[in-house]
Amino acid sequence: MADPLLRLTGLTKAYPGVIANDDVNFDIGENEIHALLGENGAGKSTLVKMIYGLVKPDRGSMVLQGQDYTPSEPSEARQRGVGMVFQHFSLFDALNVAENVALGMENPPKTRELAERIRTVSEEYGLPLDPSRIVGTLSAGERQRVEIIRCLLQDPKLLIMDEPTSVLTPQEVDILFQTLNKLRAEGTSILYISHKLEEIRTLCDTATILRLGKKVATCTPKDTSARELAEMMVGASFATPEARQTTLGEVALKVANLSLPAPGAFGTPLRDVSLSVQRGEVLGIGGVAGNGQDELLAALSGERLSPAGSIELLGTDVSRQGPMARRDAGLLSGPEERLGHAAAPNMSLTENGVLTAARREGLLKNGFIDWAAAKDFTEKVISTFDVRTPSANTAARALSGGNLQKYVIGREIMQRPEVLVVNQPTWGVDAAAAAAIRQAILDLAANGAAIVVISQDLDELMEISDRFAALNEGRLTDAVPVAGLTIDTIGLMMGGAQDMEVAHA
Amino acid sequence: MDLSSINPVLLVASIMVSATPILLAAIGEMVVERAGVLNLGVEGMMITGAVVGFAVAINTGNPALGFAAAALASAVLSLSFGVLTQLLLSNQVATGLGLTLVGLGLSSLIGKPYEGMKSPTLPKLDMGFLSDLPVVGRMLFSHDLMVYLSLALVIVVWAVLKYTRIGLILRAVGENHDAAHALGYKVVRIRMMAIFFGGACAGLGGAYLSLVRVPQWTEGMTAGAGWIALAIVVFASWRAGRVAIGAYLFGGVTVLQLNLQAAGAAVPVALLSASPYLMTILVLVFISARGAHGAPASLGRPFHASA
């Protein structure tokens, strides 16, 4: 084998209490798309941060193109030809595209010249962008383009991409893959982080799998089945949700022609949204991030009031009622943002439990909080949903993302809702925990609750939903049965095609 | 009431003098806030600048040295705020309020021996034929150097923020410090420099009060000018041009209402005294209502570069 582009030898990085990377070795070849696979907390992010110079390794060495490579900061990594596209975009909402690109470059040219280059490069790679647009107004897919273009303008040898497809429609994923293949053909190697196995099998030449900070294997994904890859990642096989027989009851939640203006400068208005969910049914709502998911959840949960007559819960109009009244009537919700929206970061799990469950679970006595009952309730959630926490008194912010997610979803499910609305229930949760959350949602539906799951994970929606609808710029398509849906149809729905009657029939 | 007792030429001239200290403090604070730091200690830095500038000018007989010393003293004082909030991650609001209290106390201590003295003041500039123009010459072209420096500073700040790379980086840090850090910019260092600049500007504003506008030292002489500067930054939606409008509006109404009081206007004195505050806020709210320009997204949020 020829000399690799980048060779990692014995990379180790420890944080207090946890070893993020333990003696990791692998090579990234020239002209190669190399996948880095692993569950949340497997150490992928720390590893790429070391390559990009954001984190210094405790031990180990890196060799780039035959020369020692010890970047002490990102600008040095960029000078050596290493670029990175972040998972949580490192963009500035209030600045325009050209300014954002300039911030990521060492020696940006004059503004006019830069705008011109952004235009030509973005078109050359099939990712058209207008340099003068304010980034806050772009869709998630367009924002990712900004990051990619920012890297491409510096002719990188190695491009690191952290979960690039998690926010894209299937069509946008295709475009991205074409771009990446073109880059490889032109001599750029790509380190591609993902946990979507099928994607890796279509796109990547080589895959390295991390588990608990250690390298498990390097293999050729095309010759390895998705099942094998998953088992290497998790280290054990995990339960897939059981198939089930749906028995549908009365309509529990009905939304008719709901329109709401955008809540802020960067929000999305809801436009004429109609949906209905029956007892025992799971309605999956897909769509690219920022197309009205948060706004829809806020309208359903009661955080924002709606025009009278637009939202009906179990036959009663609740449009003008706030979250408390809707909770009392049986409509519970779990928003996307765990810290700060679903849970108060500095309050303990018990206190967070009281915040939503006080009335339904009788945690109040004569207007005072019954702490014993609150603790019992919290501990019941912790044990039922396998939340790994030192105690019920631990502050919410001290839990890892996955564990907190299990807690906030479990907290709502344990209150036996009639209708449950959740946004991104398994976002950032490892595969085993995600499977447990999905199973709990299905069980709840089997017991006669109506459920709305808003998610950007299409596999998840296909797995648990009975019907599927998509949000696009605040419009909701008609819901269609999941059985028989093809990825093309889903893509069209997410892209906003309005002629869905054909698929519906 | 006798409106003829108000001389429009003198009125405009004194508006420019009255607006300058607030303009200086506000433009400095705007830069600080654009970098994502909320420094509520403007009042304390201003009055420190006022007393230090006054003391140095008296002792050296040179008002220019007074201004320089005032800028330096307030900037050093602001660095204590920077160390506490940026390095030790203390709460910005509480630390800023503390800075104001420290400044007020420190200034009355330093200023005790100087009460009742009169300082040398800045000479009026002679701008040749411009100053000789009828009416306009008296109004606009016969002030001291600091008036013009403060206006030039507004233009420089505006141009730097809009057109230069350092301005872009400063805005980026204030907008999203995590992203700026991920791109490899030194968030804390940039914020420290902004805080230092803001302190120096507040010091100049304070010294202008004690060396030109009054020119005397009395305890607590800033009388809320620092707070007004803070309010102007917010209502001006963090834009340099609007900060200038706000400062001149406030200065203008202040001078006008004093003139009206002197002319014996049939309006309650309390209402006249409150009018600069009301007018400034009303007008700036009206301006910023059109076009949504929010606060820098990281304003007041603590930054810690955890991995």
C-alpha cells in the first residue's frame, strides 16, 4: 500500500473520569472516503477535534503526508490542508454567507473577489449559494453548503465531515454524495463521521469503528453487512421494535387549517396545517430541520395559543388554552431541546419531574409540593427508562444527552397521556437507548394513546409510524400510510411537492 | 414665557458640547457589546475618568494629558472587569454593577482635595474660514478638538466593524462565541481588547465632563450619564450611526429643556427634566421598530473554552 495521507498512531486523550480515546491507530489513504463509525460517546468527536487542532492529544502522534503533524490550533490545521464541516454548524446567523466564509479562511481575498469565488465554486460543485444572503435565513441544507464551500475554497487535502446528512432530505443527500465523489476524484480525502450504516456502505471506501474510545476494527463497508457494522458499533445485538397490530379508536387530536405567524426573525410561520390522529395511532412528521417543527410543537403543546376552533382534543376545542390546561386534559409534549426547553438545566431530576407532572401525578398537597411523592415518581421514571444517573437529586445538566432524553420522554410517558407530541425523541441518543424509547412510544400507542412523532430521522419514522406527513416551510402534507412509501415519494413530500393525491390514492 | 431669550446659535453649539461625553461612552460600550460582553460599569468608568483627568490636568496644567490619563485609568479599571468576567467567569451583570460602585467610591476619594478648583480647559479650535462663517461657524466649527474626535470615532468604529477583518471577527465573537472558538479565534483575548477600548472611551467621556463641559470636579458629577449611554446602545440596536443620533438627541433635549426652563415655559419642571430621557427612548424605539436588528446573540453569556 502506498503511503497514507494521514497516519494516526496511539492517539490517547483522557478527560477527568473518562478516557475519550484510548490508543487509536489507523490510516487515511489518498483519494479515500474513510468512515468513522461509533455510537454517541464512542470518542468520534474527540478524535476529529484532535485532527483539527481543537484538542491536544495526551499521547500518540500523527503524520500528514510523511511529515509530523501536531496542530496546536485550527488555523494551523487549515494551513496544512485539513478542513472540517461541523455537526452543529459553526456559522454566524446574523452575518452573510461571504462573511461566514471569510471567517473560516486564513487569508480571505477582498469581499467582491470572494463573493465571485463563492459563486463559481458553489456552482461547480452543484451547491449553488448566494454570497450576500444572511445565514440565519438559510435552510439547514444550505447552511451546510456554506460550511463545505468554506473548506473547499482552501483546497483541502483532507476534509472532515461530522454527521453531514443528519439534516438533509434524501435528494440533498444525493447531491452531497455526488459532490463528495467529485472531490475524491480530484484528490481530496474525506473523513466521514456517521452512524447511518446504509450511507456508509454506499459511499465509503474504508470504515473504522470506535467503541468506548477504542478502535474495534477497520473494514471495507461494501463487503460488510449493515447488521455486522451495527453489532461492531454496539458490541452486542439490540432489540428491534416488535411489529404490532394497530387497533384504531376515536380521533383524539384534530388540527384544522391552523395558521400562525412566525415567532421571531428566524422562525417559520405555520401555514394552513391540518392533521388528525386516532387513539392507538402514531403519526410521523418528517421534514428538514427549520421547516416549522418547533413551531408545530409549540402550537400543539399550548406554548403558543392558536385561533379558536383550530385544535380539538378529544372533541373539545383547546385552541385558546395554555399548556397547563392541555396537560390536565391529557395532551403532553416533549420538545426537541432537552436542556432549557424540556428540562431546566440547574434543577434536579425530581424538581424537573414536578414541573410537568405535579398535577397529573398528584404531587401537590394543599398547594405544597409533596417531595416524597415527587421522588417516588422520579425514581419510577429512572428505573423504568434505565436513566443512568447517580440519583434523583442530580441536576439535569449533569446527565449525558442520551440519559436526559430518556428521562424527559419517560417523564411524559409515565403520566399516561391521551395524546403525546414529541419532537426528535431519540436525537443524540445511542442505538440501544433509542430502541428503548421507540418501544415505549409503541407500547403507549398500543394502550390507546394517540401519538405525534416529529423527527428528522426517516428510518425512525418508517419504523414506528402508521402514517407519515412532511413539513415544508410551515406547510404539512396530507398524511399517507407508511406501508408502501418509497424514499422517492418521501423526498418529494419533504421537498414540498403538492401533488400528493396520487400517492394518497 | 420668552422664547426670544433662546439664541439658536448658542443652542446648537451647546448641544454638541452636551452630547459629546455620552457619545464617547456609548460608542465604546457599543463595541464591547458587539463583542458579546455586557459591561454595566460605564458610569463607574466615566466618573473615574472624570476625576483622574481633572486631577492630572490640574497638576500638569495640560488638559490633553488629563484626557490621556483619564482614558488610561478607566481602561485599566475596565480590565479588572475583564479579568473577573472573562478569566474567572464571574457574572457580568453583578460585576458591572460592582464596577460602577467602585468607580463612584474611588472617584470621590481621589477627588476630595480637588473640590472647588478650576481646571485648564481645552482651547477652541480655530478652523480658519470655516469658523468665520456666519451662524454655521459659531454653531459647528468653533468647538474643541474632542467634539470632532468623538464624531470621527463614530465613523471609524462604523467602518472598522463593517469593512475590516478585525471588525468581522469581533462581530463573529459576539454573535456565536462557540463557533468562533471552533474556527480558532481567541474569544477571550478579543473580548479583553474590546473591554479595554470601551473603558478608554468611557474615560474620555468622563474627562470631557470635568475638563470641558462643567469644568470642575464635584462628587457624582456624571449623574447617570453612563446609564444613559448604556440605554442608548440598546435602543440604537448596536449601530454606530444610531448611537450618534441617540447621543445628540439626548444632549439636544437636555439643553433645550434647560433653555425652556430659563425662559419660564408653562410646563412642570419635573416633566421638562424628564423629557430628555423620554424623547431619546421614544425616538430610538421608533427607529429600531423598523428593521429587526437584534442584540449580538452571545451578549452577556459567559464563554468557557471546554473541549
